Amino acid sequence: MSAIAGIYHLNDEPINLEHGRRMMKDLEKYPADDIQTWLNEKVFFGCHAQWITPESVGEQMPFYDYERQLVITADAIIDNREELYEKLQVHNDDRNIITDSQLILLAYDKWGGESPKYLVGDFAFMIWDERKKKLFGARDFSGTRTLYYFYDNNQFAFCTAIKPLLALPKIKKILNESWLADFLAIPVNFESVDSFSTIYKGVEQVPPSHSITVENGRLSFNRYCTLTDIRKIHLKTDVEYEEAFRDVFSKAVKSRVRTHHRVGAHLSGGLDSGSVASFAARELKNTNKLLHTFSYVPVDDFVDFTHKSRVANEKSYIKSTVQFVGNINDQYLSFDERNPFTEIDEWLEIHEMPYKFFENTFWLRGIYEQAHLQGIGVLLNGQRGNWTISWGPVLDYYAVLLKKMNWIKLYNELSLYSQNIMVNKSRIMKVVRKKAFPTLSNLIQKEDPFHFPMIINPGFAKKTGVLEKLHENGIDISASELPSAYEVRKRQFEKLYYWNTTGTYSSKLSLKYSLWERDPTNDLRVINFSLSVPEEQYVRKGLDRSLIRRATNGYLPDKVRLNLLNRGVQGADGVHRMKKFWDSFVAELQQLSIDPIVGEFLDLKEINRAILKIGKEARPEYAFDFDFRILMRSLIVSRFIKSLN
């Protein structure tokens, strides 16, 4: 909703207003409905506001509460407003006009440092407590909004974006080699195990689920939210679980369509985005609004090479959802002229650091751009759904039954699952045994799993000690381990570094295109409910993801709701799109492979090996090839490093 910025002097030196102006000047590249600042001798606050919710229109931000002597600048949409009205005793006449930032201030006044625990929504904010002479701020539990800062003995500065901080005289563009080493050595899509760090030395970030306090010249952090040891609920019937699901999920969706603009949604052919769209379309119909959906489809001449269980073009499933749900204006976009290679410079500018999720960059930015042109204020998605609303890993659940020797239940479930997916029980059982006893299976079959190529320069890895650090943090640098779905889900909610990537790019895209991406499947209330539901509700009667399939009866067409045989795969046409750019792509890689500056960080021998393997022609199946991935990552890092000079 806003880009926020601020400076706080820890010594007796007054604020240099020019420094605040420099930060605000750097935010001018983003569209704004209003730009305001607040200043006293030691504190400067600024806000580059984008009005998304009805209450935010004309909002004074930064806002100074004279009675409480508190100042706030906030980038926030709060979703549990009704609950907060009661707890904070907001007068009935004020409830429809009070802003989210004022609710945050009231929460801070009542609960102090504990206040973020009571907030549900997407937020990053800073408060100057004039009486206590301290700064207090927080970032929401999953880091959907960014909050960067610089701190030394004399000054604390913060901002939603990185570049405005680099405009300050004390902060230099110095590469954070530890962050870069993590980025290069970690095979999967998150960037660093250090949730505080960024690509720039001296520029840090408040991690998800954390508050920050600056008082008496000292900086301190507190993790206010953990999602472990949530007590299981026990309802009497399946119907009660389904009703409870619909109740909590509908509240999450309703709170996320609160905007005076149009509402849009990413829509694929699956359960997660389909459920979001279905509940949203119903809610919007009550206010005579349409839901505008945006769906990526491959270019027309792409031939799907993926496994028969995968679907690269989900248009028929999407159409089925649209026709069944109604109240939807559906759009199908292929962005023929875009591809992962041509998007690099634009994304480095947006993201402000290297990135790994290149497979989807061309359609992600394209959808934001189209949504902006069509006046969309909120763009819904179901990105976190695999770990919340559509949880239900059938084979891992059967492996648990096998290890517990629950033979009768296992036999009955296998029989039904076998019928549902039309696969022989013995074939399914073979997979279940491997999941239940992976060590034994590997010994018997002497499996030699494929390892993800290591692209970090061995000397750089040794210098930074990155391999030892990742090992200590339980990171599999070969990507050859196959953890259970339960372990992966646990990590998703325990390890903060998984949250940073999506929050970073969605924040940056929202600022550029003046709209807010919102995910009801990531609502804290939905997560708490999902983690509290007994496992038997998620896999039963031969159905994976059973709860959402049952709960969306009447909300989604059976073609989508009961689809067990096919899963959508996005970005499969990425290399196909690059055909006419392939020579340029390979030529730049060849230059990179002899560049001594880049060679300080990257293993040039590994890059040359990968070029020899895939450089001759742009085969569509390279889209998910490990060597294509390392070459794209190397190119992205190379361009970023060159941009620093």
C-alpha cells in the first residue's frame, strides 16, 4: 500500500533534511497517490502512499497521534479489523473510517512490544514513541512486505526498498559475499539461510515474524510468531470439518478483497487458485463487482513435452472453473514477446538483487502489468495453498501407516487410491515402501541420485565457509535427498528464509504497478486452522487433498475438484520462447565464462561444461534441466555484479 522510509539519529546530531529528501526522491520511480513526511530534531519519517483500501484514501501518513505522542509510518493492510475493534474498544461510529495504521497505533498503545501478535494481515511499519524515546516496528509473520535498514552507532535508517538507503552518504554499494555465497551454493529457490542479510553489506532486513526496537542506542529483535506445536482440533463429523474450513477461508478471502479498486486474481487450473477465485467471485457478487482473472498460457506453437501427468496448458481446466463459478471476467495471456532471458535486466531493477525464480518471471510481470492497466487494486493468488488448504500427501501418509503397521487401514486406502488413479496396487506399494524405508531402499537398489551442479567457485566457497554453514543448517547442497512431505511442510513454517523470496518480489512488483498481491491461503487464521486439522481429514477414501476436495463441492467443477490424474506445470515453454535469442544467450555465457571478475565467485569450468551440453540448440525440454538453471542463475549474478561497477 505504501513505500515507507525513515531516519533516526542516536546521537545529539539533528536530522539533515536533505538525507530524507534523497530517500524520498529515490522512491519517486513508483506511482503514488500521495507523498508526505514528518520531521523533528532526531526523527524523519516518510511515506510514498498508494491508496488500496477504502479507509486509506486521503490518509495522513506518516500519522502523529498527539494524545499518545506516537508517530507511525506504515505499509499495511490489516485483515482482522472486526476483532481489533472489540479488543481496542473502537467506537461504532469510527469503525468504518479508522485506518489500518491507526489500528496499529492503538494496538501498540495497548500491548506495546507484544502488539504484532494481535495483527493479522500484510504489514511493515515503524513507530516513534516520543515519550519513551524509542523506535518500534515489525514485519508480518510471513514477510509479505519488505523492511530494510542500516544501523551504526550514530544512525538508524529504514525503507521498503534498498536503493533509497544506498542514497545515504554512509552506505556504500559493497557486495555482501556471505549472502552471495549462500545464493550460489543453495540449489533450491531461497537465497540465504541468514534471514537478516541482503546482497549489500551494511543493508540488513527485518526478518518475517520479527519486531525491531531501537532504544538507548541499541538495536534488538524479537520473534513474535512461531507456527509449531499447534493443538489439533477434534470435531464430530466430516461435515463439521468442511464447514469449519469454508468459514475460516471465506473470512480470509473477504478481508482480502477490501479495496475501492477492481479485484483481480491469478487463476490456474488447480485447486488452490480455483478455490480463491470461487470464494472471491461469490463475495464480490454481493457488492456488484466482477472478479477479473489473469491466466498464463503457453505460446501457440509450443508442443507440450512434459509427462502425461502434467499439463503445461491449463486453459480447459480454467475455463471449466470460470463457467462453473460465474461472475468472472477471464483473460488468457501468453506474452509472446517475453522470455526468461529478455526479462533479466527488468527484474534486477525491480528485485534489487539477484533472483532464482526466472522460469516464471515473464508471465508474473506481464500479469502485474496487465492488472495495473485495467485498474486492479488487489490481485489474489493461492501460492501458499500446497502447505495449507490443499495439504494431503497421499503416498507419505500411506508410508506413515506402513511404519505404524496399520495394515487394515493401509489396505483399504490403497485399494481405493488404486481405483481412483487407475494404477495397480503393487506399483503404488513399491513407492510407499521406498518412502517408509528410504535408507533400506537405497541400499538394496544401490541408487545413485543425480546431484545439482555446484556453481560456486571452490576458492570462494572456502573463503566464506559457506558449505560448512549450510551443512550446519541442514541444507542439502546436492539436492539429492528426498525428504518426506511432512518434513518439507515443517520447514516451510519453521525456517524463515523460505518466506523471504515471495514477499520480496511481490512487494517490489506491487510498488512498481501500484497494486497489492494478496494470498488468502497464507492468512494466519487459515494456517492455524490447517495445522490444527487431524491428518485423517487430508487423506481419506483414496483421495489426496481430501478436505479441500470435499469442502469445495458446489464451489468448483468436478473436473477440477476431483482431478487426481493431472497437475499443472507453469513456465514449461520458457526455453521454447528463447529460440530466436539462443545465440545471444550462449554468446553472453561464453563471455561470462572467461570473465575474471565473475570467475572470482563462479566456477567457470562448471559453466563451460553446461554450455557444451545445452548450448547447441534451444530444446524445449531444457526448461527444467539443472544445467539450464545454473546457466541462467550465473547470467543473472553476472549482470548484477556488473551493475555495481
